[in-house]
Amino acid sequence: MNYIELTKRQEKIIEIVRNHGPITGEEIAQMLNLSRAALRPDLAILTMAGLLGARPRVGYYYTGREPRDVIAGVLGNIRVQEVQSRPIVVREDVTVYDAIVTMFIEDVGTIFVVSEGGFLEGLASRKDMLKASMGGKDINKLPVGVVMTRMPNIIVTYPDESVLRAAEKLIHHQVDSLPVVEPAPQEGAEKYRVVGRFTKTNITRLFVSLAGK
């Protein structure tokens, strides 16, 4: 099923049901000059998508939902862990130069800085790397821990969070990537273990996948 676009026939069916519902499948078929069998797949798609409702011995009725509501519903039911990518991590004492090399080799815009055990300590973006490179310091000696953004000033997402909610975080905070973390309580502090990364590329791939391309 294509979650983003409806066919012209499906749009016409919705219009008929909106204006004349509740209405039987046979009556819809007659109005479109089609057989009931030819119409059955479209009615099944629209019903499963929640755009139309159906009651026995009553017929089809318009639910009030729009195609954009279907998209929101789909994204709200997909978890981050289903689309996340492998996290690219370094330790805090890695030099800025080596961090930049890692970013280019892995083709990522953000790297996550972790402590022993994979606990999130910070992150560094391309902008952070650029500022460090232009700051007049020797990036072959400057630790990435000096230029990174530290916890708790990092926006995170979780494996069981919805893709829709995670995407809203990306947009609201104007960032390209979120660390996917699992809470791991430690003595004296709440720690987060990095288990993935969620990016705008993940969302784009998801849309293409949902569109059946």
C-alpha cells in the first residue's frame, strides 16, 4: 500500500462516501460504473487505512480522517529501533583530527563520545569540528572532549519511541542526528548507553520504503 498518495479512483470513492454515506459497496460501484469485484481492493485499502469505516448491513461511512492523518498514524506506530543506524562513537581523549577522519570515513555528520561501557558523554558535529579547526589550536593534540557538547545538554531518543516523536525532536531542536540510548542507572547518576543513531536520512529512507519505491 502507498501511504502517501491515493489513486484517483480512491479519492472519488472517498468523495462519494463523504457525500452519500452510509452507502453500500454495490451502490458505490454503480455510481462509478464498475463491478463490485473491481471495487473491492480499493475499499479494502481505504478501510484498512482508516479513511473509511464499514458496518455490516449498513455500509461504508466516512471517518473524517485525511490521508495526512494516515501518515501520522503510520509514523506514530513505527519505533525508532526499526529504522535506526549503527552509532559512530569515539572516546573523549581522541584528538579532534582523528575525530574528523572518523567522520569522513564513516560519512556521518555527528559522532557520539562515549566512556567505557558505551555510556554517552557528549557529541561532536561537523560545526564543532570546523570551529576547532579554525580556532588556531593544534587539532592533532586537542581532545574532542574539549569541543564536544556534553550531557545533559544533548537531545536523545529511545529505541521504543515513535519515529514521529523522534522526527519532531530533530526539527524542533534543529539537529541532524539523535543518539538512540537506553537508560542504564549507575551509582549517583543516570547514565545512557548508546545503542544507535537516528538521522534525517533514516526518515527519508523510511518514506521511500513506505511509498513502495
